[in-house]
Amino acid sequence: MTVLAPKEQAEMLKNSPAEEQIATLAESINVWLSNRDGRFALNFSFRGSVGRWDYVALCDGDPGNNGYGYLDGQWQYISATNSPFITGTNFDGSGRYWVMYASWDYGAKVYRVDKKSNVIG
């Protein structure tokens, strides 16, 4: 089975019948960056259930509320990984990189950023 990146998955979801969305409350999600063997690690924690297409990603700058502003190949669906997700991007500690947690909004048919941070922990 081919795993589609969130940008491509969004196109598939827009044209599919609505699935039941599991509500994800931003208050229950925490994200932060760390250094793991010289690479950025995307750390996340949450309470309760997450949506099937929720993902965590590394961004070069503040992603705003746009769930598509991640670096290519530097993301992972939450359902397919444990925290932390180790990226292929060299850690530099500059503060310019951000981690975001995004979920699919079935009503609006877009990804939304539920939580984001440039905190290095």
C-alpha cells in the first residue's frame, strides 16, 4: 500500500465521502523539538484518540494555520509512529524550525494546524 503525503492525501479526502471524524482538541496536544543524534526529533503527546490522518511535521518557519507548510519528507502520520519522530534534517538549534501537529477537517475539507511550536526541549 502506498502512503500518500498529507498534501496528496488531502486531494483524495476532498473527493471522498465524509468519514467519521474523531475530535482532536488542541488543548490535549503538545509538540516540541529536540536533538536526536544530530537530527531534529518531532516530539508529541496527546490525550485520547487522534484522527486517522493526523500528522506531525517539521516546518522551515512558522507554519501559520496552513497544514501544508511542511518540509518535503519531514512528516509522519501519528497513527504510524511513536514519539519522537526522527527527521532527516540536521539539528541546528537556530529557532527557525517549527513542529506542527495537523488534523484533517472533514467539514472544511482541509488540514488545520492544531498545535505548533519552535520550543526545543
